[in-house]
Amino acid sequence: MTRTPLLLGLDAGGSGSQWALLRGGEVRASGMAPAFTAALLDTPAGRDALQELAAGLPGSPDGVHAGVPGLSRGSERAAQVEAALAQALGLSPERVTVEGDLDLAYRTHLSPGAGVLLYAGTGSVAYHVTAAGEVVRAGGRGYRIGDDGGGFDLGRHALRTLTDALDAGTLDPEQAPQTPLAREVAAITGGLDWPTLRAFAYGTPGAAALARLAPAVGRAADQGDPEAQRMVTQAAHALAELARRVLARTGPLPVTATGGALRTTALFGAALGRALPGATVQHRDHAEAAARYSAVRQEEALF
């Protein structure tokens, strides 16, 4: 009897990576792994992330498909990521395929030509794939240039608000936090004094540390904190602007918004609906979608 293959789907990201194992069309296990991007491939952090991913799986996959930030399918870098994943998981390279995380996300929610995907994770981007496979996009330039409206942006605004309060003398780090935003941020950073905030913000390279504060902003907004609610509204307007840039080039299309930042509070989706009427928020499991794509490849006898 032929064994039904166990297929791994990976939705990698700058703040963390989600995985799902699929057998016989059913998800058998899922979980989280460390952050992984194409830029991290040749670094100790990237190698450690792949090792931790492999060690955390409850079974050895027979095939893998992954969406990875910073990739174009068929590129030299994509081949390098495929080889690294194959080595980490003990597979032959032909059993591993990768694509950009945005291409995976778009295909999870939309068919080519069907609409604009507005994605707010650690970063932010508006993304459209035409029926001919061409990409029209706005944003997605990384935290040093843009990413307005994403998780990093929310965390950065939270720290700016609190450090401004430290500068003005209206926030005493020796006292118990007085606002929901201060309390929620302190619960993650470990304190509100400048040495603690500085270590938190700059102790981890890249955008991951500040993106960890996005849920704190969401919880504070849900508690009625006016500064947190302002941040959420501002983020929604930034995302709406990205979508409008793409729509100006494509013509009218439906807009579907998704991503971890939008999960931080229901107020975010509501604010986006006001800033961009007609936009819908939709959450689907991109890792599961990747595993199902790997299953399609198996049915095509590529495994």
C-alpha cells in the first residue's frame, strides 16, 4: 500500500513563521517557527530558524511548499532557499518549492485579476496579480523606507508616544503605568524607563521587536485608549492609500485586506472600512494553503 505523503506548508515572515502539515487533505498539525526571510538565509539567525523549524515538526514531511519574504519564484535566490530548506528537512531539492510570501498570500485569497490584496503583517503592501501574471504593487519597501500601517509601524508609534511622554515629564517610569497603552507596552518590554525601552527597540535587529508591540496597541485601543485608537486609525488610512495607488493603475477592483496587524483589534478593520469603503477583511491560513499547493504538485506527479 502506498503511504499518503505528509506535506508541509510554510508561511515565513519577519516576525515569525507559521507552518501546517497536511496528509490526505486534512491538516494534521500546525504551529509557529522563528522568523525567516530570504535576507536571513546566509545568517546564523536564518540557519537557526530552519533548524528549529525542522526540530519542531511532529513528523518528517515528504514535500514542502513555502512562501518566503524577499523572493521571486524561479530566481537564483529562490533556488538557494529551496536547497537550504531541503537540507534542513532531509529532503531532495526537487521536493521543495518556494515563492514570495505575497504571491502565496494573493493566491490564498484571490485569483489572478480578481482584486487587490492589501496585506498588513510586520510590513504593509497592496498587491495585484493580473490575469496574465503581471504584478502591480504599492508599498512593501521594508521598515527603513515604508511599511506604514503594518505591525512595525504600530509598534514604532507606540514607542514614540511613550518616549515623547518621558521627554515631556508626563510619564514617570517609576510609577505604575497610568494608561492602557503604557500598561500593555510595559507588559511586553518589561518597563517604561529609557534603558529598558532602548534595549527592547534596538536589541533585536530588523523590524521584529517593534512589531511585537502591535498587539499591545490593539488591546489598548479596545480598552478605549485614545492614543492607541489614533494609531489604529492612522494605520488604516496608510493602508487605504496603498490600495488607492494600485487601483489608480488597475481601475476599479475589489480590495481584500488581511494580515496579522489587522487581527490586533476589530477596530482596525472598522477604521479601514471607513478609510476605504468597500474593502473587506478576510483571514485565511496561508501555511495551510501552501501545504495544499504542495499537494497539487504531488497530484501532478512532481513528487
